[in-house]
Amino acid sequence: MAKGGQTPKDPASPRMQAAWKLKDSGDVVAARHEAERILADNPSPQDKAQAEELLRRSNTPVALYGFAALAAFILVLLVVLAATRY
């Protein structure tokens, strides 16, 4: 059964194949760096589109930061309430 968001069927170049392979193996940071290097080297239109797609797929959703801030606030609030109770 295939996972969502896997490597496209036909990566444009060996560098993009390596970047997608890094992402699929779990090394997202290295895959993002490779995609950024590809974009900086004036790539072909196919490589550019695939590098942008890889960067888009590996981006952290902004809402996640809001949930993390809310959880941290609640945790601090509970600690303060527990400390003032004694």
C-alpha cells in the first residue's frame, strides 16, 4: 500500500532523484538543502517544479506552531496554579 506524498514517478534529474530518495528515507533536512541547492543553480523547468514541490511537501504547517504555543501556555498555567495553591 503506497504512502501519500511519495516520489513522483519520473524525477527529472539524478540530483532530484537523490533529493526525493533522501526525503523518502526520512532525512527531510538534507532533502530540503539539496532542493534549495538545485533551485540556486538555475535548474531546468522540470527540476525547478520538482524542487519547489519537495520544499512545499516538507514545510511545517504554520498552525502547528500555534498549537505548540497554546500547549506551552497551558502547561505554564497549570504549573503556576499548582505552585500558588500551596
